[in-house]
Amino acid sequence: MTESGLLEIALIGAGQLGSRHLQALALFDRPARVTVIDPSAASLAVARERFDQVAGGGSRVEARYATDFAELPARIDAAVVATNADARRAAIEKLLARSSVRVALLEKVLFQRLADYEAVGALLARGGTRAWVNCAQRLWPFFRDLRPRTVGRSKLQISVAGAQWGLGCNAIHILDLLPFLTGDAGCRLETALDPGSIPSKRAGFVEFTGTLHAYGERGNRIVQTSSREGSVPISYEVQSDEFRAQWHASDGTMRIAEAAGGWQWRESQAQAPFQSQLTHTVLAEMLDTGRSALPGYDESAALHLPMLRAFLGHLGLGDADACPIT
């Protein structure tokens, strides 16, 4: 924070997702300056346009745009690292070599290499940076409102299914629901992936289809399936002996039935917020309280690692190789 009370925020990566983070930061409820770093002038131009769409004349936030980390201030209150996974370790290293950072929000998948998780964890600890990972489904109303019913339970089943939604990029979101909804630490994975991989929408990366099974320490279970063919929209189901809840992400339809109510369905709406509606509130909580509903770095790394090993094994790669997901 500057002497005038202006918060210093860094946004590293101004691509599609990074520009949405920036739109949310335009809504910050206090004076702030965001320094946006990206090597691509074209990406910076898109980010500037999207920021201006939201900021208008009433924002308390100013944004500046640069291609070099040398443009960052020496002290940063909050950083968002929204690069692709293959560039994220280098981006964090450059950020922390230039600036001290109080809190950081890191996009996922965190890294492509197993060794990066311990290395970056140590780097964050040395710099005194508290970091959380943007597994934002914890902030979605469907899961947030269910959590009081589910945390601490055993034998809960969470099922997620749809077509062509990509396990490489998205599986960590679903795996993160296991500790969030149940309180279980870590998980055991079993895979039934379709042969090989398919090209990602992002050039140079791959995706997986098939099924991942994750088991928690108290018999809780997550089954997530992405079908290679078809157009079935993604849907979620959470069930225990006492209730059953279903949610269709495409239209927000939610249904819940309870044993105590004779298993009669009650229907309502639960829309998933966009990233452009979240980042400012997430950073405000981190700065004001030192806490977040999102998973901390160590907690999320403990889920990333078995997932990454499963994907590496499926591709026939070793622990020292990079898994081309983002």
C-alpha cells in the first residue's frame, strides 16, 4: 500500500481469464492501482478494453499495462497470477524476485511438472506470501449452500457428468469439492480415461476424457466423467442417506429431495457467478482477514499432485516430464 492508502495489485497474465480478473478488479471497493503484466501487446490491448468496459468513470481503481516485470512496484499488496500452467512457475519466480507480495491468488492447473509444487511452495514461504488457488466452485451458491449439510459426513457421493468438458483443465475443480464439501484431507485416485488424449482448445495443450474416481478418508467419493462424444451439458449430483441434490450448470436448475420430506423434489435456481464477478471480493477477504474460502496453496497442491501423476501415467510419461495441460 502506498503512503496515500492506494493498494498495489499485480495481475500477471492478461489473456482471456486474466482480463476477466481485471474486470472484477475494476469493481474493487477501495482505491487501488493494478499493474498488468503480459508479454503480448495484443493481450494487453484486449485487457485494457475490457477494464474500460467495467470501470467507466466511477471506478476507484486505476490500471497500468506493461510487458516487463521491472514495471512492478517493490511492494505489492495482492497479486493474481493468471498465466498458462507451463509459464506459471517462471512468472511467480519473476514476480517474487521483483516484489514482496502479501497475498496471492494463483490460477489452476498450478504447474505441469511435479517438482514445481515443492519448489514454488518453498519460494512462497521464504517470501512470506500467503497464497490461495482459484478453485472457485467453492464460491458457487450450489456448493456453498450445501456445505453445512455435508461437511464431516462419511459415505457422501459427488457425481459430475457431461460431454466434452475436459478433465485436464477442469478435474482439479471437482477434486477440490472433496475437501470442501466433506472436510477430507487428500484423496486416492483411480482412472478410467479414454485412450490417448485430444487437442485442447488452447494450442499446444491436450485434454482428457473418460472417468476419474476419487476416494476420501471417510469413504466419501467423487466420480467425474467427461464423454468424448455428444453434447450433454454438465450436471452435478450430491447425495447421502438423508438428501439428494442435483444441479444443471447450463440453466441453473437445482433440485433437492430429503428423506425427512418423503423424498419430494423441491426446485430452485442457482447460477454460477462469472470470474469477473468474484476476484475483487476474494482479494478483499484475503487482505482484510488473512483467510479465504478458496483452498490454500498446500491444500490444493496435495490434490494437484495425484491428479498430475495420474495424467502423466496415462500419457506414458515419467515424474520428471511435463504434462501438457493448462
